[in-house]
Amino acid sequence: MVPHLITALTGPINELEARLLDSMPAIERWFRLERMEHTPPFYTSVDLRNAGFKLAPVDTELFPHGFDHLTEEMLPLAVQAAMAAIEKICPEAKNLLLIPAACSSSFYLAHLQRLVQIFTLAGLNVRLGSLDPTLAAPRKLLLPDGTELALEPLVRRRRRLGLLNFDPCTVLLNDTLAGGAPPVLRGLYEQYLLPPLHAGWGVRRKSRHFQSYEEVAKKFAKLLGMDPWLITPMTGGHARVEAGDGHGFEALRASADALLGKLRRKHKEYGIADKPYVVLKADDGSGVGEGVVTLRDAADLAAPALHAQLFAGGAGAREMLVQEGVPTHERINDAVAEPVVCMIDRYVVGGYYRVHAGRRPDENLAAPGSAFVPLAFAECHHLPRRGAKPGASAPNRFYMYGVIARLAMLAAAYELEATDPDAESYE
Amino acid sequence: MVPHLITALTGPINELEARLLDSMPAIERWFRLERMEHTPPFYTSVDLRNAGFKLAPVDTELFPHGFDHLTEEMLPLAVQAAMAAIEKICPEAKNLLLIPAACSSSFYLAHLQRLVQIFTLAGLNVRLGSLDPTLAAPRKLLLPDGTELALEPLVRRRRRLGLLNFDPCTVLLNDTLAGGAPPVLRGLYEQYLLPPLHAGWGVRRKSRHFQSYEEVAKKFAKLLGMDPWLITPMTGGHARVEAGDGHGFEALRASADALLGKLRRKHKEYGIADKPYVVLKADDGSGVGEGVVTLRDAADLAAPALHAQLFAGGAGAREMLVQEGVPTHERINDAVAEPVVCMIDRYVVGGYYRVHAGRRPDENLAAPGSAFVPLAFAECHHLPRRGAKPGASAPNRFYMYGVIARLAMLAAAYELEATDPDAESYE
């Protein structure tokens, strides 16, 4: 189940939404059976885009941010999910070491405070350890609400990681490890390190994730007897491109061209008037915002402005991925909006909208200037409705988002299994 | 964790409450470890009494009612817990057969509707089957909100129970089975029958439950280094009494006398000014309300009015239990109130107050004339509080209730293990 949150969706329930709502028992059973085989990541956030004619995940983060955008009313749900997750992993847990990202924005600090709150209320002693090797003594982090958190130097022993007088059973990472896993986190065979090191962006690739997503979406679509494209962003090729070198760009151009051709046929098949477009995104999760480019014509890949954008900041080479662009047709106060769904373990614990007043529906919203609108629980409609199905008095339009987000979370489970460097040892 | 609900508690946080709040990580860890050994009942409600100097469970129901008193905001929490419970028991579940009590009060129907809603939102097809063997065709139950539920005749095959064209994986009982388990429910070895038949009041005894509770409370009190009496209603003897026969009454009188003596010493030890009292309650859960009697003196057991009360309605014999009376010092709008905590699987999913304007703090409130006040989520206090512990800005006074209720739930798990007639086959 998925909390009943208010969405910005207007208009009648479309065919896809109706099909998902009607198939709830079959869908929930399918998720339960999949989870028996595949362990969900510890926590996940998924960016979705609802184009009306299709709904698809466009980003799956395994070191999620933005939990501060969950409303206070949703906190018990997050805590209950955290309890279930901890109970499964390490029932004897007392201490949780949280390793935050090296980010000191007030948004991030509020998120960090929320994480500490969730795991404290789940019954754990939570302390923060810093990946900064130069940190010699605890440092105070002043939070937006005037309170403080202490960030402490990590203490590494041979096989365990902790803090001074603090030996955790579980180490929870909230840093994306974009630069690869630091030595201090390697070889921790006596503790649970969550998510695992190979979930870091130093190893992960979006192309690999969406390959798993396609596999999951195909299975799911077969269950419901529908076209998987309605819930999948079609993914093209990926290539390493270098500044001033046309080679990788040519591969991307060919891929974008082929993808646009496929999309035109799909749009024709479904009678979609909108012209399809593709996006170019960093395969390794880097450069969110600045690095996502909308292309309506593969030839645009040659544009000097695009090259300048990709290599801004002095990057010499980048791994880029071509993917179907999914426009978002949701609006909050006239600003373009896309839902972000937050999950802990297998549970949807809430969501929020990322909105950007200065962007178009076909553009990336995770860019400077974006704002966040928490999704509140829907007001319940208690009007008597004769003959209404029990529990269904007001359809939960957020349910659909929870289903697609959970498909992306399940895809991440497939992905992490496929990319696990220690996979042999599990046999 | 326990949702943060508004309690009627006023006054400063007392020592017991402070100790429980401070020991949260140790408490939650202890519960997790206990749960590894002992399976929580499927759902439970626990009546508590907060006397200020002590807080104790006075009734643990394994076929709970009153889920309609949970607020709508708490529904996602209940659904999440139901999902976790179902996933553990029968991940391939699609169909749930709910067997309600033979009760058609509007309160009960609203509770039933809520149960259907919870399990429907957890992703199950839920249908209702009747224990009434004379029911030949589906009967409509008109709900207070104008909608309907269908109550259908049970269809028993050799080893399975279902309805016409409905084969459930799990059968959920909400009838207390006070008259013993009907044959239609016996020998269902291919399905999950929850709670098990020996949880019915035809088999269960309060004396046995509180014996388990004492065991659990002792372990828990040892963990916190406190006197278990602060969370335990002291339980005396139980006896079968017959109308017009003094024999059983004499045993009860001796027990009540001894118990009052012990309680006087306890009150002296703690400097409690209130005079202790004991209650006489039906050991087999029968006659709730009419059958709970407050005694300040063991000699009162001879009072003819009491005998008349016990055997009202023509009962020839009753099994009675003597137990410490725990006064409730909570009030809602001047009416005496006691909290009821609702749980699904291991999770506290909400609570409500049972209030009775016409009763005294030392009387039973589960009597005609009682009303119910849902406990709402506490408003969150966002005032900056420098130096406040993260997550602790406003202490969750409902936490304490959740802890004691979970102790009673755990005691029920111990109790069901001890009374399981098929226990050998589990070895």
C-alpha cells in the first residue's frame, strides 16, 4: 500500500491509472513475491514524470535526499518502515552510524536532521561520522531550526568502523560516493554497510539501472497485459565523450536518431500529438541539472553550446546516456512539477513535488531555482456513496506513483544484484 | 516506535515515563530480540490504566474491536503494518476471508468496515464469511455511512474454508469464539487461521494471560532496573463460583484478602495515599462490564447484591479472577478515561480513549454508556529549541502507552505458545 497523498493530477482517471487501481491485489501480491527473491535497497527516492499518456521513472537515487520534504504527519510511516528495515537487517542493533554527504546547504542539513529523527524514533542511538579525513574533532552542524547535530571523526579499527566510544552494528551511507569508495569504508565484513559500496555513483551507471528497469517493467506489464512502454522511458545507447573529440558524440547521435525514430512510431501508434524528444544525461549521475539536455533532433548534438555545457567546470570527459524524454504535465501554481517518491525498505513513506517556475515541461527540474512542495495526506471523503467499493471512496491517485516508484526500487535491487562484486560468495 | 498521539496526560512527566523515554533504544532493541523468539498475535488491542504511580494493562483482546476509532490519518500506518503481517504469513496471498462476530451494532459494523478497508488497501481481496450455519445466501450489512458489505455463507471443503468462488490463503477471525471453536473452523491445515483457535475465549483465561504478563514484565523491569509492580497489575487467585454455593467464594475471599494486604504494603513502600482495592473479573472474558466488580474489602464478596450481579442473566457458574484494581487518573472533559492501544502484528497503529461520564476512576469503563475518543496525532512543535535532542522536541507521551501495550501483546505471544494444543508438532 501507498499512503493516500494529494497529487497535482487533475482531469479524469486515465486508462493506465484505472488499470493500476483495479489491479491492486494482483499488483501487491506480485511485489510481495518479487521481494521474496530480491532485497529492496535500504532507502530510495525516485523521480517520476507523468506525461498523461505515460508515467515513467527518470531517476532512482539510492542515497536519497529530501526526506525533510515529507510532512510531519508522514513521520510515523517512515519510522515504522525504518523499524521493519532494521529488524530485518540487524535485530540486535542499538547504534546506527550515519555518514552524511559533504554538503552543508540548509536543505541538506534539514534532511539530515529528519534522517536522525526517523532512526532515533525507531529506537536507535544515531551519531554522525564524517568522511572528511582531516576532521580531527567533533564539529557542530547548526540546523535551520536552531538546534545542532555533531559530526564526528570516523574511528577505523581493523574490521569495524565507528566513532569514539561508539560501535555501531549498521553504517548508513548518505553520500553518493561519486569519487569511488574511500578506503575507510572498505573491508567492513563485521558490520552492515548500507547501501553497499557498489551502489555509489563511482560504480553505478544509469544505463545499467534502466536495463534492470526494462526487465522489471516487462514482467510487470505482462502481469497487467499492457505495453511496457507506458511505464518505461526508452533508453538508447551510452558513450564516453571527450571535449573536442567527435567520436563518442557520433555514437550518441546515431543512438539519439534511432531512438527518436522509435519514439515517433510509438507516438503514431498511440495517436500522441506531442513531438517526441530525447534527453542526454550523465550515465554516472554526475552533473545533475547542468548535465541534462533536451534534444528534439539528433543533429543538435553537434551544437557548440551543448559541448560547452557538458564540459563546463573543466571536465575532460563524460559518460553520457541517451534516453527518451518524458514530459511532465503536472503543474503546481502554474509551475512545472514532477513527483518524487520516498521509500524506506519496501515501503513508500511519502513524497513531494519538485517544482520549477522557470522551466518547461520537457526540461529537467532538478536545477538551480527548483523548489519543493510536500505532498500532504489527502483529505478523506466521508460522503456516503452507495455501492462504492469498500476502501475506495476516493481513488488514491498517488497509488500509481507508488507502484511505478516501487518498480524502479525493485529494478535497483536487480541492478545491485547484477553488479555486486562479491556475488559469488553468496552462492 | 509508536505514533506520536495526543494523550490526556497532564502534569509533569513522572519518573516511570521519563525512564521509558530515556531508555528507548534499549527498549526497542529488547522488543526486537524478544520478537525473534516469540511471534506477535496478528492483531491486538490493550486496555491500559494510568494511575500516575503505575501504568498497567488490564485487558488484552486478541479479536480486537474499535479500529473504527482510529483516525483517518492513522490508516496508512495500519495498512503498512497489515502489509508487513501478510507478507510474513503468506506472501502469495490474494484473498482474505474475514469472519466477523455475530454483532450488528453500528459501532461494530463501522469497525468491520475499517478492517475491510485496511486489508483492501494492503492489496487483498477481502470478503466476509458468517459463522451462522443458518445463513443460506449472502446478506447485506448496511453500514453507518450508507454503504454496504456482503456477509456470505461459509463453504467448507475437506481441508479448506472459503466462500462461493473464493478460496482464501488466510482466514482472519474477529469473533471471540466464546462458545468454543465451531466445527467449521477445525482441521484447516492448509490455510492460515488467525488468530489460532486457542486464542478464543472458549480456551483463553485471563489468569493465564497475566501469568505470562508477569513473566514478560519481570524481564522488562530487569532491563530497566525498576520494580515490575510499576507496570503490572498484581494478580491473585481464580476460582469457579456457583450461584448459592459459598465454596469458590471463600477461595476468592482469601485471595482478595491476601492481595489487599500485599497492595497495602506496596502503597506504603511508595508512599501512595490512595487506598488499594481489588477487582473481580470473569476469567474467561465473559460479561465484560456487568461482571467487573470493585472490592475495597474482601468481606464485600459476601454481599448478596454482588452475587445477584454475577449470576444475572441466569448464569449458573462463573470463573472469576481477583486482580489488583488500577485506578485511571486520566480525564477527558471531566469524564474518566482509559487509553486503548491498537496493534497489528508488532506495530502500534493507533489508539483511542474509552470514556465514561458516569463512572469513577476505580470503576470499569467498558460498560453501557461508554464513549470513544480517537487519539489524534500530536501537533508538532517546530519552535527552535537550542540543545534539544534531535527528534525529541516534544516528548511523545503516548510512547509509554505503546511500550506497555506491546508488553501485553508479547505476553499474549507467550500465552499462546504455552496454551498451543499442537505445540509438540512444532518441535
